[in-house]
Amino acid sequence: MSGIITNPVPENSQDKREMHVLSIHVDNHAGVLSRIAGLFSRRMYNIDSLSVGVTEDPKISRMTIVTHADENTFHQIQNQLAKLEDVKHICELHKDQAVLREHVLIKVNNKDTTAIMQICQIFRANVVDVSKKLLTLELTGGPSKITAFIDLMEQFEIEGLVRTGLTGLKRGSTTEAEEAALNE
Amino acid sequence: MIKNGADIVLECLLEQGVDTVFGYPGGAILNVYDAFYKYSGKIRHILTSHEQGAAHAADGYARSTGRVGVCVATSGPGATNLVTGIATAYMDSVPIVAITCNVANNLLGKDSFQEVDIVGITMPVTKHNFLIKSAEDIAPTFRRAFKIAASGRPGPVLIDITKDATAGEAEYKKEIPERIDNYKLESDSADFDEVIGMIEKSERPFILAGGGIIAAGAAKQLHKFQKTIDAPVALATMGLGAFPASDPAFTGMIGMHGTKTSSLAIKHCDLLINIGSRFSDRVICNPKTFARRAKIVHIDVDRAEINKNIFTDAHLIGDAAAVLDELNKRLHKQKHTEWMGKISGWKEKYPMKYSGGGEFNPETIIKEIKRQAGDDSYLVTDVGQHQMWAAQFYGIEKPRHFLSSGGLGTMGYGVGAAIGAQSAHPDSVVVNISGDGCFHMNLQELSTAATQKLPIIDVIMNNNVLGMVRQWQRLFYGERFSQTTLNKPTDYDMVSKGLGANAFTVTNMDELKHAVSEALKTRNKPTVINCVINQDHNVLPMVPGGESIEEPILEITTDGKEVR
């Protein structure tokens, strides 16, 4: 889920909001997603993207939420999330201490195949579907790489685009179980 | 032992020590009501007139006892009628468990008759909620629900059960409920050192306490803390009763309709210690000027309350009783003679007094009711001018004796909550102070009180207008009284008698005295006392929206001038 913007970042230089990536372990059952999304919307917190999927333990899902918030609001977000019964563990993924990835699928007009393929090569993007009229490309990477790729594709007329939203894991030798235990 | 789902529901209620539930039957919940029939000797079911009344009754039961209140309703409209009551409990952190039944599993999601997604609807107004789809999940879910409702910062929990789950069978084994230990500290010793340093350095400390004291049963600890640090105490509306109103150190309620002394203490203190109050907008008024000269310490059980509405200098997280015990143990006795002298000077100069004149006015009425009902009486209110007059003049001495919808401001809360309080305390005096607007919202519950022979005393401050809204229209909307003049043809005595209550209409103090004493003698049915008062009374002091708490309006003269 991406772009559930409840409180968009205004283009004003006074804004102290920064991007934060939260990784949250939640009970894997019906209604969890609306609990989390509902908390963000009713408390006027911003969500840039939200991705969710099951973990190594089928009873637990992991949500990765990208939000823009000032420091105090970011604390509030974590404290409010921690009060939800379904939330088991929350941690922040810092850019330099985590692997952050996003996946994008783009449909572009197949007019200049060579030029498109060249750019794909540079970005290591794949062609996943091809027709006379359209090329469908896929790319995985960090947010800035994805954005740069989309920018370059715009010249070929983008006919369709989907981004998964960011997802990630902490780097280093701590296992997930150890991390959770440490947090308790 | 194999039991059906509905019987397991009742067994779980018994496990938790539930003696009374408030509810209303219906199609989807038929199985559970069949079990209520079977268990009727063990659990008392009070049938209300409307599900909203049941939710408020569970709330009144919980606030007045500290135990978890329980309400029950069927699917669809039964469940949605609970929502206002659940939201009321949520805003004031009241532990209730609301039980609803839904259509059977195979009908869920098909827009079936009386189907509604009550779990989705109540998500923002419950601490947690559950949908149970099979009988074996009932017992573990109930145990968890009661624990969630009563632990930490209390709150409402809703359990929705499909009809087929109540009919299905499962193994049930009685369990003794897990003991809930809320007496906990999260902050460490260094955090305490910091706060103690701030307190010992302070020359003009001021204590603001709220509902957290009552929830934690920490009134004794608060009193000791006050004695130890020699500081005045103000209470938020939700905290009334947490500190005796008659204590010389009590500055009165604080906030939009708080006392001038509380406002002055906020203005001049050098340290504000907030214990168990959430800096609601009705308390702080304009956040920029609130306690602007003071360092602020916030003590709360809920970490998410820290720095939410007001930025603080230090905080302690934990149960109010546990935190205060620790502080009391470690603090040296303080003395602030000059500061306390200033406080008592302000109290003398700005007494909490009704300024509008007249012999039969809100102050004299509320004080006469209190004089006769006594300190042990439970005071319930609806919402509006009468609520604030009651809060200002009743003089609550004990915790859990003031029941009012503070956060949500739910008109129509009173009668239901009074039913809950009276059924929990059958031998006590329960007074509901209401207005003529609120009376019309849930008057059908008078018949519930009459059916149950509950002797609640329902006082209507009848000014023929929606007084609080009208007060704002008078002050800020150029006296354009849009839809606030009621002019209803209601015959209050006839309606009340028609619903099974005694009734008095009173227009002066002598009639009121007589009516209250008659009501106190009546122990087998409710009494309605309709007090006909002037429509132009104001609730004062008042801090207009957005203004600073430091300069409340104290009086409005007959030509409309504000005295501050």
C-alpha cells in the first residue's frame, strides 16, 4: 500500500519532518492492517508507503511503514503503535544500518526499444513482458534508484506504474529472534 | 466438560466475578439469552430500554466500583446503539467489556439481516476488540478481553461472537482469572532522582491530578504526597474526588470552567506536577500560555500521553499509586509557607461562587442536594451547564463518587450511568444531575430504574434551553439563539410518573428541600425533581476557546460586560 497520505508534507522550508522507516511485527490475522492504517489516519500521522507480508513465523506479519514526521510526532507514532494489542515489536530502520528495497513495475511505450534497453541495462532492470506496443519492466532497489529510473522512463511515455512501497531488514549478525528479545 | 458457546460465555463471566450485566436481547444473540435464562440465579441481567443505556450503565457500574462493567447487545442496530457508550468509556479510560453477537459465519459479509461490522466500527473507540467465529475461541478470548480492559490504562473492549459460535460446542475448563497487577513502575531510579531534584528545588510547586489517580486507587498516596511537598492541588474534571474538595490545599477544578485560584496557581507556579491527567484541551485552554513560567513534570501510566498536548521537562511512567509511593518514600518534607499563604489568599478573594444572583440558582440548588445527600452519595451528571455547576458546587470528597462524561461529553449519559452505579451500590444515594435537554435524550431509561426499583434521584436543571450552547451563542454568536430554545410542551411530572418514577416540580428552595427529602426517603423507585430555573444563568468562571487559562471571565454584568 502506498501513498495513504493523511497529512501531506507541505513544500515549506520550515518543515522539520524527516523520513522514517518503521518495521513492525504484528499478529497475522484479519483486521490488523485496518488497525494500523486507522491509527495513522485518525491521529493525522502521515504514511508515505506501507508494505506487509508474512515472516518466518506464520503467526507474525511484518509491516514496513514509511512516514514523514518531526521528532516528537515520530515518538508519538511509536508510542501509539506500541499500545495496539496486535503489535508485537517495533523498530526503526536507519538507512545506513538496514537494507531497504522497493520493487517497481512500469509499462512504457515500445517506440524506442534500444534506448529503453540501454537504460534498463544501466539500472539492471528486467523486461518481464513485451508486445508490439508496450514493454513491461521491473526493477528492485532503494527508493532513490527507483525514482531515478522512473524519471528516465518518463520520456518514453509511461502507460502504467506500480511501486510496492519500501521494505527492509536490519543489517548485521543479530537474528530476528534476538532482536525481538532485546527489545522486550 | 463439553458446553455450548453461549454457556461458555456465561461461565466466563462467572469466572471473572461478574454479578450484573446490562443488556438487550435480539435475534443473533438468542443463544446467549437462552443461557442467561439458565444462569438467571447466578448473574443478574438488567434489561434497559435501549442499548445505549446498557453501555452507560456498564460504564457507571465500572466507574463507581473499579471493576469491569459488562453490557450485552445483539447484532446490527443493537451493536451500533452501544457505540456512543463505548466511545464515552474509551475517552475516560473506563474498563468495560461489551458483548455483541453477529450473524452466523456463512452469512458474514453478505449484508445479511441485522449484520454490521461492529469490530470495524468500534476499532477507533476500543482498547481492543475481537470477532469470535468458533466456540473453542470463546473462553480464551473472554479471559484476554477482561485482562485488557482492566490492565494498565483501563478501557473498553468489545467481543463480537457469531451466532453459530454461540451454538457450537467446545471443551470448557474453569480457570481462576489471572491476577492483574497494575502496581508497576516503568521509569528507573535516575528518572526519579531528576524529578525529586526538581521538586526539592521548587519554591512554588503545584499539583494537577486527574482520573489516573482514581483508576490507580491512589487517592491516599496523593494526599500524602501533597502533605510531603506542601503544595496546592487542582483536579481535572475526571479527577474530582481524587482529593477531598474540603481540604484547604484544594484549589478547585482546573480548566475552561475551573476556579480563578487554579488559574492563578498555574500562572504563578514554578513547577507543575501533573499526575494522571492527560492535558486535555479543556484543561490547558491555550497551550502556549499554560504554565508558561513553570517546569512541567508529567506522571502517567500511558507513555503515549507524554508530550502529546504539552511539552514537558521530565516525566515518570507508571501506575499513579506506585509512582507516588516511590516519591513519598524518597522525598524529604518540604515547606512552602509563603506560596500556600498566597493560595489561601486567592481562595478567599475569589471563592467559587455563583455570580448571577437569585435565591434559587445553580449554586444553592446543587449545595442543597449535596447537604441532604451527604458525602457518601454518588453524583452522576449529564453534559452541559448543569454538569459544570455540579462539578463546581457539589464538593466531591471521595474517589469513584463522581461519574461524568468528561472526554466525549455525551449528553444522555446520566440516567444509564446512575442505573449502573445504583445497581452496584443498592444502599447508597445516587443522584443524577441533568438538564432538560439531556433529560429528553435518554429518558426512557427511567422506566429501567423503575422496573429495577432503583431509587436514583434524577434532578433536572430545567432552564428551557440548551444552556451551554446558548451560553456560547450569547457570548460569541451575537445572541443568535439558533435551535437552543426548547419550548417543549413536556409535562415532566406526568412523563416521569408515566415511566414509573415519583416526580416533583420545584421553583424555590423550600419546595426543593421538601422534594429532596422525600426522594431520599423513597427506596423502591426513582424520583425526578424538575427544578425550574432562569434561562440566562451562565457557567462561570469561563475561559473562552483559544484564550489563556490565566484570565478567565469571572462575571458577566447585566449589561453584558465581562469581568476578569
